[in-house]
Amino acid sequence: MTRFGLIGMIRAHPGKGDALAEVLLDAADRMRDSVQGCESYVIARAPDDPDAIWVTEVWESREAHAASLTLDSVKAAIERGRPLIAGFSERVETIPVGGLGLG
Amino acid sequence: MTRFGLIGMIRAHPGKGDALAEVLLDAADRMRDSVQGCESYVIARAPDDPDAIWVTEVWESREAHAASLTLDSVKAAIERGRPLIAGFSERVETIPVGGLGLG
């Protein structure tokens, strides 16, 4: 099975970086408990920009990622995050092949 | 302790992407066994460019990352990788705050 990865930067509206990071950390907790196929989901802040949040994701397959987006818990997190988000300034798809810290 | 993260893309010389990915996967195995403070180290290929390798790293601290670069096993991996590398086309430092798949 070919893994599916995403590297992206989400920009919060000014002053909303902390709130958006909280929503994403909560979403990661839900994935740990109830979402199949997520091998890594790391939330990181940008050292010089409090409104920029980096998210790196590793999924077992492209299908596992797509399936997660149909779950009520994930849809609810997206709805909570949406009003905080100004835009997405980077988004790269990758094919993770291994390493340390995969589920 | 503030974590330290890196998101970067390493470009191999033409046709050397597979060889560089192997060196990086081997380096990740060594980190699992003998390098302190590495929480995640994921190697990923670019879907449309066989010579582009994405590496995402999470370390317990900036100091843990710096210390790893002084280890003989890491220095040996860098020496093996160096002749395969054409350049580094992206490099972002981050402050990982949590998520799924951290050690």
C-alpha cells in the first residue's frame, strides 16, 4: 500500500494562531482515538509568525485520508477551525516511505 | 522544553533519488537505536519528482538536534549522503507543539 502524506501551512486570521493550534491539537487527539489509518499528524508553530501553523500528516493510503474527511468528528473539527483560517499558503503532497515515528 | 522541528526538501543529483532515500532511511534506523531526543524523522518521496526527498523532523529540543550532528553514526550518514545531494530547496524551522506520532 502506498502511503499518502501532506505538508502544509495554515495561516490563521491575525491573533487567532493560538486558537487554531488548539483546534488542530484536539483534532489530532480524536485521530488517535477514532480515526483509522493516520500514522502521524504533527502540529507545529512558526518561530517568527504566531498566526502560521504547520501541519505534517502521514496516512496509510490516500483512501484513508479521504475517508477521514467523511467522519462526523473530523467534519466537526473542520467546522470549528474554518472561521479561524485566513488561508493555506503551502500544500505539498508526498509519498512517505519510512522513518521514525510512524504508527 | 521547547521542541525543535525541521521541514526540508533535499534534491538528489539526477537519478540518485532512490540512493539518497536509502541513505536517509538507514539514518532514521540508526536514530531509533542510538540517537537521543529524536521524536519523529519521516522520509517521503515527491509524487512527481524522483530526485526530490522530503524530510520532516521533530526533536525534543534544538540542543538535541545539534548534539545528534556530533555523533559518529550521524556524521557517517552525512558523508554517505553528501555526494548524492544536488541541493536543499526548502528548509523551514518549526516549533512542534503536539499531535500524533511523536515519541
